[in-house]
Amino acid sequence: MAIKAGTENKRNVVIAIVLFCILAYLGISQLMSGPPTTVPVSAPSRSATLHETPEAPAIRTATGSATNRNTSGPAAHKLATSGLDPALHLERLALSESIEYAGSGRNIFSANSAPVQIEEALAPARPKGPVVPVYTPPPIPQPPAIDLHYFGYSANKDGKREAFLLHGEDIFEAAAGEIVNHRYKVVAVDTHSVQVTDLSYNNTQTLPLMAN
């Protein structure tokens, strides 16, 4: 079995070498071959007979060759040349030069013409003195309203009150000096209102007790 396997390997190597040689020969042949030669086409002689037909008239070029062009569409109107006179008539030019300007306004071709009356301006185009703009300072931005609602309170035996404050869906119970939602500080709690300071703007506002 070992001898048979060795023989097949040698045969595969020989086949591979033969294929490589064929591919190398084809590649060298392509590189060695030059560009394809072109055969020049001789131009037709000037003495060649031109066949012209009413449907496709022949058009001569600068080299004497002719090509047939098939056109389609309505034919152009041909003008008669019998009534055209290319001569220069000096008497007609003199007649046009003798025409005088007969307009009713100012003659723009005459320096002695009366000038046009221009109305006076009702006010000067520019003010006499410089206008100093009045500086208006921008308005001081007002702090936003405190987003808390005072809806009740509780009191202990000592009379200390604690307010119930609503912030969105959250409810806080805070006494004076305590901070709500890390931003609002309760200053004083009364039966009808509560004073709260917005620590972000250092602004104190009074929140009334909400009616039931």
C-alpha cells in the first residue's frame, strides 16, 4: 500500500509540473506578441462618381469626399432675390439725417435746452446732528416659580408645624429649616401659607395653602 501511494504522488507532481509549463508558455507568448497591426484604409479618389438622388443629396467635404444625408421635416421657404438691391443709396441716408427732433420735452441732444425743474425736498436726506442711540439695558431675568404645592400641615404639642408639599407625584413633609428635593429650603410654615427659598437662585417665594 505504501508503494502504491508513493507512485500516485509522483504522478500528481508530474501533472502539476506539466500544467505549470503550459501556463508559463502561454503567459510568455502573450507578453512577446506586439499590438495588433492595423491595415490603413485608402481614401476614396476625388474622381469617384458621386451618386446623388433627390431623397438623399450628396454633401461634398473639404477633402473632396461626399456623404449622403437623409433629412426629414418641412422644407424652408426660399426667398426670391430679384427684388433685393445691395447698392448703397446716399440720398436715402441724407433724408434720414435731415429729420429734426420734434419732441415736446427736453432735447437731450442740445446743450441749450431748458433744464428740467426739480422739486425741492421736503426734509433733508440726513439729519443735521448725529443721533445718539439711547441704551436700554436688557430686562433682568426673573427666577422661575417654585415647583411646589402647599396642601396641608401638621402640628405637635409644642406648636411646631410641618408642611405637606407636593412635587409632581412626590409628597414631602418638612418643617422650617429642612430642604425639599435637594433644592428648596422651607423658611416658615403658617396655617395659610409657607415660605420656601429656591437655593439655585437664592429666591424666596410664598406658597399659599391650596383650597380643598
